[in-house]
Amino acid sequence: MNQSIREKILAVSFHGTARLDPRLKLLLLIILGCVSFFINGDIPVLLLMLSVTLFVMAGSDPGWGIKMFITYLVISYLNTCLRYLTIPVLSLMISIFGVTVLKMIPIITLGRWVIKSTYMDELTVSFERAGMPLTVIIPFVVMFRYIPTLAKEYRMIRNTMRIRGVSDTVLKVLTHPFATVEYILIPLLMRCLKVSDELAASGTTRGMERENKRHALLKIKFGAKEYVVLACTLCLVIALFVADRSEIGQYILWRQG
């Protein structure tokens, strides 16, 4: 590859924590995702969300981290306010939904960042060096690439609906579920089938099925910094579990009255 082209590509590549090994990113996503569901205290979950936010902000995407942290604070406060509703059944359903959303926000924050900050060639090379077979690597890489493509397709469908004067607000979805299926889900499923074929053809064209050793433009190595980040993550997990089972875990945020 021409040296000037290589320098231009490296100049716009990700920096900070986004340059960590893709295997470590996925491992952190699994670990912190499990931790999010196993801790219950308001303070430990808030500390987890803050840690995820700082980690994402250090990885070339500060706007996304701040946006999701503010979203977490808003939903956490609203969920606390809803605890004081005394509507039978409905109050319980709203509370369960609110807690589930709060548990998912750290996972969504980190997951979306992992997808955006990981190049497919790096992911493929890192999996090959881990000894994974192609029968596992190819479906996983296609799925990894498929998620952002699916989001783009959904935005295109919404734009088309706006042009034709069809509303897709939350109220419209709840009050007209069959129209939602007709205008959103069916076109999305049709596009999914076509995009999956296109991605499969693209992978075949790029030699995904070849058994030759692959290389990435950027250096892929599970080195010292990856081990340091992994050790810090394990310390964080231990600290969160200890705090969750102490008096800190019993403290309730956003006390009313």
C-alpha cells in the first residue's frame, strides 16, 4: 500500500481506548453487561454507568458517552418518581420496565461504542489469532457489520414515511400496531433479506472464505495495556459487588420528600 495512503488512514483512525484489542472490547462488554444485571444498588449501578461513560469518552466518542449518561440520570429520576404511583398492576409494570431500561443503558452505551470503534479487518484478524475457526468468525463478523447497516435501513424507512406524510411517533405505534407492522416492520424485513445477501456477497468478494493468514492495517496485539485495562476492570467489578452488598448499596438516589 502507498505510504501516503497508509498515513492518511492512520490519521483518521480511532485513538485512546478505541485502539484496544477487539477481543478485549468484547470481553469487557460481556463482563460489564453481566455486572449490570447482577448489582441492584442505585450507587453501584451509577458508578458502573459513570465508569462506562468515562471509558467511552476516552475512546474517540465523548458525545455518545455524555448523551447516554444524561439519559441514564433522567430515566433514573423518572423511575424513582414512578415508584410513588399507586395504580394496581400498571405501577408494577412501569417499575419493571424502568429498571430493565436502566440495566440495559450501560450495555447499549458500551455495545454501540464497540461496534463503531472496531474495524472488521481487525476483528477478523484478532479472532483468527485467538484460534477461532472460520465457521464462527464469518457469521460473527457479518452480524457485527449487519447491526449498523440495519440502523441505516430503519432511518431510511422513517425518512420515506415522513415524505409520504405517515407518522411514526410512539403514540402512533401504540395506538395503531397493525399500521406499524405494515409501514415499518415489513419493509425492514424485506430490506434485511436483501442486505444480508449483499453482505454475504461482499464478504466472499473480499476473500473471507480463504484460509490464508490475514493481516490488518493497524497492529493487533493483546499486549500490556490490554492486561492493565482487564485488571482494572476486574478490580472495578469486585469493588461494585462489595459496594452493592454494603450500606452503600442500600442508599436510594433521588429521595422524594
